Amino acid sequence: LHIQELEIQAQREQLAAERKQVEAQSDELRQQRRAELQLQELELQKQRKQLVVERQQLEADAAALQLQRPRDLEEFQLEEAKIQQLREQLAIEREQLKAEA
């Protein structure tokens, strides 16, 4: 009976030691996972900031294009008017040359 009690006690101690080892491994794995998640979170924050900067740049570029477009249109219309004026002048000069000839 005494031997059985000693064996049971030894088994309990072994199980307690194994449980402590499993708990320690579990804690270590949790800490590793927590550290990995923190790194991922930092990476995501960095990417978010980069996307915000890129979005702001795109918005600024779009605003600049919106400001540029009316000027480009105005310049185009002025060029069109000059071309039309030159065509009319050329037509008048042709008529004068025909009249002189």
C-alpha cells in the first residue's frame, strides 16, 4: 500500500511538472503571438498612414487639375479664335488677289 501511495505521489508530481511545462509553453506561445500581432498592427498603421498620404496627394493633384482645366480651355478657345481670325484674313487676302488679277 505504501508503495502504491509513493507511485501515485510520483505520478502526481510528474503530472504537475508536465502541466507547468505545458503552461509555460502556452504562455510563451501567447507572448509570441501577441508580439506578432503587435508587429502586424504597426505595419497596418504604417500602411494606413501611407495610404492617407497618397490619397491626400491624389486629392491635391485632382484639385490642381480642376484649376488647370478652365485655363487650358480658355487658352484653347483663344487659339481657336486666333485661327478663325487668320482664316478670315486669309480669305479676304485671296479675294483681294483675285480682284487684282
